[in-house]
Amino acid sequence: MPTGGARRIWRGLVRDYGPYLPLSPYLFVVLFPFYWMVITAFKRDNDLYNLTTAPFWFKEPPTLAHLDLLLQHTLFLTWLKNSIFIGVCVVAITLLLGLPAAYALARMRFPGSQSLSIGMFLSYLIPPALLFLPLSQLVRGLGFTDSIWALVAVYPSFTVPFCTWLLMGFVRTVPREIEESAQIDGCTRFQAFRMIILPVIVPGIITAGIFAFTLTYQEYIYALTFISASANKTIAYGVTTDLIRGDVFYWGSLMSGALIGAIPVAIVYAFSLDHFIHGLTAGALK
Amino acid sequence: MARLTRRQFLGAAAGTAAAGAFPHVWIRPSWAQGKEIRILAWSHFVPAYDKWLDQWTDEWSSKSGIKAVIDHVPHLQIPAKIAAEVATQSGHDIVQLVGSGAEKWSEALVQIQDLADKVGKKYGGWTPLAENYSQAKDGKFHTLPDFFIDFPGLYRKDLWTEIGMANGPDSWEELHQGGMKLKAKGFPVGIGLAHHDDSRASWRAIMWSHGASEVGKDGKTITYNSKEMRDALKFMRALYKDAMTPEVLAWDDASNNRLLASGRGSWIHNPISAYRSIEGQNKDLASKIFVSLSPKGPAVRRSFANCRAYGITKFSKNQDAAKAYLEALTDNYREGAKASTGYNMPMLKAFAQPPLPIISEDPKLKPLEQDADYHFTIGYPGPFSPAADEVYQQFIMVDALAQYCTDKLDLEAAVKWAEEKIKAVYAKFA
């Protein structure tokens, strides 16, 4: 039988740490790939392929060789800059097009508005593998072949429908009466949109921006199709081009690339987390 | 010091990111530049080869006055890239065909028989493999063969010595006998039985070595349903059960490399890339790995060649420059083969004569001098036709084999299953 003191300690442990127990399987599933990524990025190849030891830690001293290969012998930093630049441009275009469209579809009644909003969402469901051929024609027509502008032009084709759909939910959460009051006080519809709707749906805008950025950041097929020159590649495309060579995978450098590539996304999420969660739940509740 | 708010930080970060990335916007795209040729090539297994090719191309550019630029992409993504370029009639002047696809894209490529004749004459003629691979259905070259990737045997000499076969297996039957013993010691044989290049290559080597094939020499008569095919299937099933592990059913192209690199594999059927990468990682293990000819079967010794060839796109505005580039590249084949550390195998008869760069100098690789004599490609013994290519692409024969090996189909059902599918594909192209 446990003594009174031991029972108290046990109760304290259960009280303090018990709530974390249900979380632990989730945390394991979510964090294990990152853990694997980190140790592989610094593991020697010899150690990585050694099946005689436990694979979850280092048997040989860690190495920076994979990082060196990635940073010194590939154009990784250029790809990173390209990805960020394209992501920022696409977010801007997406919000510029998506916000007015979401407002119109959520607020205005006009023939076909219902089917238009459903059609917009359905267009997001068309797989890129079907669209890349017609979009190739478009890119060529615009004169953007083998330029990062090709991706800036093409990526909104999937971010705008999705984000418009997302933003429609946020616009609908804003009571119509507030907007009408503003109009009674002399605002035009555009002023009401700018001064009333936009500030209220900031969490939604941030959520849509984050989605647009991450969707763009991880895209592969369009980048592969429209970009050839190494200096114009994005991270997802460039890393696989240079670090997967037929049946030879440079695992350490691939993982280093994935790790560094994840940092900008992690920063965006970390600093917008409150808005992001608020945005998601607000949209969901509506 | 004033505290930085989150909003200020995000604003500053976004501004810095945009400013940092801005100069890249002004990289001049290809369409804005002057006369030049662009080449679409795969990311070679050996990075040093790409380095050599890029450097050689720069030198050629300065000599010829024609700017040539190479874009490297992974070989599995080349078909999608070519499809997009053919659809828009714009893109690279020269595209590299990797394995399958040469026949499929022949309509979109310039017929270059004149160039093939000129180069062939200079270097003793093309090997039958090269002719089979690059000649389209009009009997003319639409691509210029560059090199082929061979499939020899890579074995652990120390392990095979322990069982009294110091030179590794010379025949598939020896592989079976030795593999059984080595699997029992914890060192299985590794041949993929899944949807990836190596599986369909190795299975074709085994099939042909048993005298079996999917189609006859005419490229029309389906010959899959034969005694030889049954023998080959029975052999492979026995090899799978006795000398391999079920993990091969889920393999990709890198898996057999990993098996060998882990020190757990006793023999794999793979190009020397597996050996080369181990050399860079684990010198001790690499010293135990030796290279042998692809095993011979009861009928003959045959292995699979994964070919690489260049085609000039019909939409190219600089076709003469592209031809000049390809001719000069072929003239420098030996330098390239050297840079590939013996990976590139010749498709011109003069280059196939020993001494071969690197290969003839390295006692371990010396057996590969003979590879040009017994390697064949998709559709063998018939021509490399679109139908043969589709059978290859659909993994029909690998799927039949895997179902038989895992007892999902019995022998007769597996033969019937594959034969029907092969016939349907060939009927589509008849």
C-alpha cells in the first residue's frame, strides 16, 4: 500500500501532467517526422545506413557535411528566396482578387451567385496534373516561359478559389447591420467594405494568406513544368532536382533542405498563431 | 530600447523578404535573350558528370559562338516536361530521352538520320542496341544515342567467398543456390518486385536469359505464353521465396542500393551507382563489393539497358546549332564517360572497344567491358515500339510476376493474366 506521502505525490503528478497524456500520441505522430528530419540532416551516411544500431540517435559523431553540400554546392539559398518571393506575390494577388470576390459572393444577390460560389470551390478540386498542359499555353502566351513570373501567374489559379471560399465564411460572420449602419452614416459600399468589413475579418485574411503561402511554397508540378533554369527554381523543385539522382538519394542534404525550408513557414505560423486559430474557429462557427 | 511589437516584426520581416527576393525578378528569362540553344537533360546519377557536361557545354559555347544552356531535371520528371513543351510548341531545342519515350515522342522530334550517319561513320557504326532504341517506325533515327545504363551484378565478395563462390554467381541458378545459403545467414539477395525502373529491368534480364520474351522479333507476335516464360517465372518465384525478403514488394529504385549500403545485402542487380555511392560513404564496405556480369540463364546471357539519347525538337529555331552541339558532344564521349566514373556505357562500336575509360583501368569494373554485347532494351527481341513501351510503362509483366510470387495467382493464371493485357496493348497500336 502506498504511504500517504507517496499518494500525495502521485496525485500531484496526475493533476499536473495527466492532461498531457492524451496529447502524447498526437505529439509523437506530429513531431516524429521533424525529429527524424533533424537527426538525418546531421547523421553521417554510414551511420544512417547502419542497421545494427538503434536508428533514433547518433552512433557516430554528427556531421555538417550534408549542410555544406546543400549550401555550397547547390543553389539552395536562391531557391529559398525564389520560393519566398513567389509566395509573397501570390498571397498579395490572392487577397486582392479573393477579398472583393468573397464579399460579392457573400453579400450581394445576383443571378447565379449561388452556383458561382460552388463552381469556384469546385474549380479548386481540379488536379494540377490535368491543368498543367492548358496552363502551359497560357504561360507561353504571356511570355513568362522559364521565368518565376510564370508561377506568380499560375499559382493564383488554385489559391484564389480556395481563399475566396474561405473568406466568404468570414465575411458572413460580420453582421449585415454594422455595414448598413455605416452606409446610413454616409459610407459608400466600398468604404464600408474597407473600413468595416476588412478590419473585422483580419483573422480570416491572415488565415487565407497563410494557406495561400503554404500551398504555393510546397507546390511541385507547376514549378517542374514551367521552370527549367536552376536560378529560377523553387525549393521543392530545386532540392529534388539536385539531391535525388536516379537511385541515389542524398538523404542528409534533402533533410537539411526540408528543415531550412520549413523555417519561414514556421515563423509565419508562430507569429500569426493567435489570429490563425481565431480565424479558423470563427470561420468554422459560421 | 523600444519593444518590437509582433505587427512591427511581421511588417519588417515581410519587407526584408520582399527586398531580398526582388533582385531575382530581374534574371533574364530565356525568351528574352539572343540566339541560344537550351538542352533539357536529366540529373545524372554521378554529379561529377553534370559538372563536366555543364563545363564542356560552356567551352563549346565560347568556341562556337552559340550560347548553349543545360537544364537538369530528375529523370522521372522529364516526360511531364517534354509533354508540356510539345503541347505549347516551345521550350528546349534539345531534349534527353530517358529509358522509355523515344518512340513516343519521335513525331515531335526532327528526323536526324543525316547526323546519325555522320557520327556513326566516324565511330565504327552504331550498336544494334542504339539502332533499336533510336530508330522510329520509319526506320530513321529521331534521337541520337548518348549512352546506356547497364545492369550488372553487384556482390559482396567476402560473403560469397564464405560459401565457396568467391567470384559471385555467374548464372541465375548459381544466384539461387548461393542466395539461399546467404539468406539463411541473414544476407538476402535484392531484386525489386514493385513499380519502379529496376524491377522491370531486372525481370526482363531474367526473362530474356531464360529465352522468354513478351513479343517476337517482328514486334507483333505475342510470345509471352511459352514454356520459357513459365521456366523464368518459376525460377523467379523460387528465388523470391528462398533468397529474398518480402520487402522487395515495396521497393523503389534506391532500395536495393540501401540494402547493399546497409551491409545486409549479399547481391543486387543494379548499375554501378550503388557501388559508387557506398565508396563515398563506407570505404570498408566498398572494398568488399565487387562487380560481375549480369548472370546468364539456361539459354543465354542477356541484361537490360536503360538508354539515354538526345532529340531535337521540331519547334526549335536553331536545329543546325543543335545538331552541331550533339555531334561535338559525341566526339567527346570518352571524356564524358570518364567523368561519369564508368557509369555511361557506349552505344557506338568504336567506343565499345576496350580500353573503356575508367572501366578497363579498374580491375573490379573490368567485366563491364563486355556489357555492350549482351544488353538489350524495351521490346527485345522486337523493335522498341510504342506498344512495347506501354507494356513497360504499365508494369504488366512485373505485376504478373509479383502476383505469382506472392501466391495471388498460380502459374497458369499469371501467364494468362499478363498475356491478355499485353495482347490488348499491342492490339491498340496495331
